[in-house]
Amino acid sequence: MRLFLNNFILGEFNPLRPIIPVPLFDLKLGHYSISVSNHMLMITAAAIILLLLLPIATHSRRLAPKGLQNLVEAICVFLREQVARPALGENTDRFIGFVWTMFFFILSLNLLAMIPSESIIYLITGRENHFGGPATANIWITGGLAITTFFAIHIAGIKKQGLWHYIVNFAPPVPWPMIPVIYFLEIVSALVRPFALAIRLFANIVAGHTLMATLLGLIVVFKNYGIAAASVAAIVAMSFLEIFVAFLQAYIFTLLSTLFISFSISQEH
């Protein structure tokens, strides 16, 4: 009987469950209906938090910022001087708003995913719920962020150089017999870049949350004090690592987006 129960638990346990999008309710818009998932709710929460928190953090005009204001300003200065300016040069101020927005939005989504909101609500209400989850573990969401970057890249290039010069300079100067091949490779490269951005962010968030769910599941499966202690210690360590990954992946996405924009506004890209 015990073996049967263990096999049942193993069969029911799914480490991917915490990252799967779950429909919460339908939003009626006239004759149309939009299914709102937990990931969509997390996106909305991240946007609201940023709209409220950033103005509060930056409203003070003090020369020596403290607390949250100091943290936000330090990040903004770092992104402008160490990420954007080396790549964009004199065009930094034109695109720094996009750089800041992308970084803070992705970081907010990653950090919100670390809050066990489902468990907190369950402890308060005693009801099962799905109000939470890692939105950046959804390929459609990371793909949407990547597509936004894709359009930002090429719109920036067209506005800087003009449509005709942008097309002419799309490939580096090469002997004319090689032009079709080089143009084909450059087009493929332009399409692969946003795909790589989406997959990199998606894969790292999925891997981290899946591993943490697996470690937590070991406690339920084996019901052993030794394994439980080791699992809890590993989960705590992984939580600190996931916080680092949350910042790192937001930084990498922003850095690569900035580099791609710099390529598009240069005369040869």
C-alpha cells in the first residue's frame, strides 16, 4: 500500500506545475472575451508597481539620495554610463528611456515570481488559488518583449539613417557577387536575435523555478527529516541564486538590446 501511494505521488508530482499559465477569469469587452491568466495578472502587477514605486523613489531632489532612491538612481546611472553610452555614444539620451524601461520591467517580473503569493493567499484564506507565477517563464511573454526590442531596433535604424540608407547599409560592403548571400545572412541574423533574447530569458527562469519545485517535491515524496532538511537548505541557497539570476537576466536582455540598437543606427550593421 505504501509503495502504491509513493508511486501515486510521484505520478501526480509535476515540477513544471508552478510555471504553467493558468486562466483565472474572462474579461468581457463588448462582443469579445479575453481570457486573463495568472501570468497576465503578474504583468499588470509589475506595471502598476513600477508606475507607483519609481515616481516615489525619484521625486526627491536631495543631493545625497538614500534608501530606495539611492538604489534606483545607482542602477539608472550604471545602465546609462556602463551599458548604453559605450554602445550608443551620442545617441544615448535618445534610447536610455527604452533601456531603463526594459530593465526595470523584466527585473520586476523576475522578482515578483520569487514571492510565493499563491501560498500566502492560501494561508490567509484557506482556498486554492493561482494568483502568482513566473511570467518570464512564459515563452509568449518573453517573445513579446523580444518582438518589442525587434521593432525598436529597426525603427531606430530607419529613423537615424532613413529607409533607403538603412536598406543599403543593412549588410557590410562586400564584392557584388556576395551581396545576395550576405543580405540573406543578415536577414536571418536579424530574425534570430529576438528569438535568442526570448529563449535565453525563458530558459533561465524555467530552469530555476523547475529546480526549486523539484527540491520542494522531494520533501513530499520521501517524507524524511534528513532529506527535508537538505531540501530546505538547497531551496534557501537557490532562492539567493534566483535573486541574482533575476538581476542578471534583466541586465543581459537589456545589454543585448542596447547592442542591437547600436548596430542598427551605425552606417554599417
